[in-house]
Amino acid sequence: MKKYGCIGKKLTHSFSKEIHAKLADYEYELIELDEEEIKPFFEKKDFSAINVTIPYKQTVIPFLNSISTVAERIGAVNTIVNRDGKLYGYNTDYYGMKALIEKVGIDLKGKKVLILGTGGTSKTAHVVATDMGALEILTVSRNKTESYINYSEAIKNHSDANVIINTTPSGMYPDCESKPIDISPFKHLEGVIDAVYNPLCSNLVLDAKQRDIKAEGGLYMLVMQAVVAVEKFLDIEIEKEVADNVFASILASKENIVLTGMPGSGKTTAGRLLNIDGFEFFDTDDEIEKLCDCTIKELINTKGEKYFRDLESDVIRDISSNSGRIISTGGGAVLREENVRSLKRNGKLFFINTEFSKLRATENRPLSDTDDKLAKLYAERIDLYKATADVIVPDLPTPEDLAKYIENKRMELIR
């Protein structure tokens, strides 16, 4: 029986298994190995083809009979094919990285590029940037060496960089709050690429998008390198349309749907009507009430609004750190930038723009339990709802219409 899979040290959060399931008809196993297990694994050669991930992309090279020209240039291998007992190594990350840069529309020709990190993916980025015509390429490390500059030097002497490519794990789940560098000093920045794919949109990418800089995380790279790996595994060609459809399918299975809007705008009702396989529905107000074992009204009346908002931020951060979720937020969730960033890391924000005349003050909402309070909240928040939304959902006759609009618009954006 032919065996396919991926070896690495920690693969708990890997997307590779589900990506390969959409690309080919074979069993794909995630195999976690410690350093001392690498040599026996390759001596046994009990596999047809495998992918290799952190931290073994360079470790595996001595066990191979041959490596491709690209892999040799990079000095790292992430795909190995067993042909009659001889092991052939390739680097498909190269093609994934190149495809990602091209998808985002970043032109490296004649540009200064900073590559953050010094591992296998960093070396891949260096070769890709060279082949795409970069004028100057600098590798940034925590420690300065003859080959690398450090982060302080990057900011002090190279703030004129045009493109930043992050290959470090900074910002990767579960350390979603971190980022490898502050891009605010880089005034000539035209593009940011982050190899991190979980979360879908790291803080680094969010910072760039906030400045209208072309930027994207690593999911497309992950899928496109897998496409080339499958081509090597099975000696076939996969059409670009098929590859792009697989990416869209993976993104659709991961990207959260976040509903924002005024109290009583229909977020929860519409959210429960969304029919998406494998997705779980969360109402942040409900989660807060479960956590404190009281109603929102009781919580605010006894502990105050700040206590409630702090708890809300904790709940949003926790819920939004995972993918495949429909999240109905409280009316004031967008008041804090930290909440918006948490929600955008793995999701798109859909603002349900219900006409004010249809909103009603209700006793169980202490911040909008009178018509005057409701009108004041609406005036204070409407511009913020629109500014933070990825999609503004128009006022529609029924919750079913809202749900259908959201589903259709979401897939338009993904494709």
C-alpha cells in the first residue's frame, strides 16, 4: 500500500491533511517525529512520498539520493519522493511563495526586500526574491552576523525597504497577539508577505492593510506548494483553475463570519440561519452570560460597563482565535480596536445596516433601554460600524434574506 504524509516536530495545527484530501485520492498521514527518530525513519524508507516541515527541511538532505536544482539553491527540502528505494528531494515552497507574491500583485523587480527570519522558508524567500528581480535583499535576524542584520539595524538603516517578507513563526497560533516587527517606520513599503497561515491574517498583515499596503498571509502559499508536491508525488499536472478552487474551498472552510451591528439589528437571528457545513455559531453576549452566570444587564448594573467591556474583549479573543465559526457580536464590540483586530485575524466583518426606524429600545439592553439612549448609540457608532466592516449588508425584508446575502457575498469575496 502506498503511503503519503508529512513529517515534522509538531503538526497539531497543520492544514496539510485537508489540503491534500482535496487535491488527490490517497491517505495522507501527519507524522510527528523527534530528532532521534529521523534517521531510523529514512533508513526504513516506508513511504511513497512525504512532505517535510519545521524543523527538518535541512536535516533530511543527507538521507537523499538527489535533490532538485531549486532545492539545492535554497538548501532546504520540503518534498521527498521514493522511487524504487531512491529518495528524491524537492522544494515546492519556492513555487508556493512565488505564487503568493504574484497573487498579491507585488512587483519585486528593482526593489529593496527585507526577509525576516533565517530558517528554511527564509532561504526560499531569498531565492524567490532573487529570481523575481529584487535589487537588494537583506535577511533580518535577532542576532547580527556577517550574513544577517538585526531588527534594530533594519529599522534604523533600512526603513526605505519596499517589501517585507516574514518567515518567522511570530504571530502564529497560539501566539496570535505578537508580530515580528513594527512596520510604522517603513514609509516606502509597497508590500508585505507573511508565511504564517494560522491565523489567516496576522497582526503584521493587518498593520499593512490598515495602511492600504498590499499584504497577505501564507494560506495561498501553503495550498500552492501542496499542489506542486502532489504533482511530484503522482507525476501529474494540476491545472491552475483546480488549484485556485482548492484554495477557495480551504479558505471557505476556515474563514469566520463575523456579524456586527446595533442591538436588535438581527445579527443573532441571521447568524443562526447561515447554513455552512462544519461551522459553529457563537453569540458573544451569550458566552459572557454563561461565563459570569448572570445577564448582561445584571453584569453592567453590578460591575459597570468597563468590567463588561474587558470581559467582552477576552471572550472575543478566545472565540475568534479558532476558525470555522459564525460570530454574532455585541453592539459595542467594535468600540475597541483590539476586538476588531481579533475578529479580523480569522474572519470577515459583515455589518448589518438595519435602518434606525426599525430598531427598538428594549429593557434587557441597559445601554439602549430607552429611545433616547438608542438614538445616541446609533449616532455614535454608525460610522465605526461602516469603517470596520469588510461588507456592509443592506437592510433587507427578512432574516432569511440577510443570511442569503451574507452567504453569497462571502463566496464572492473568497473567489
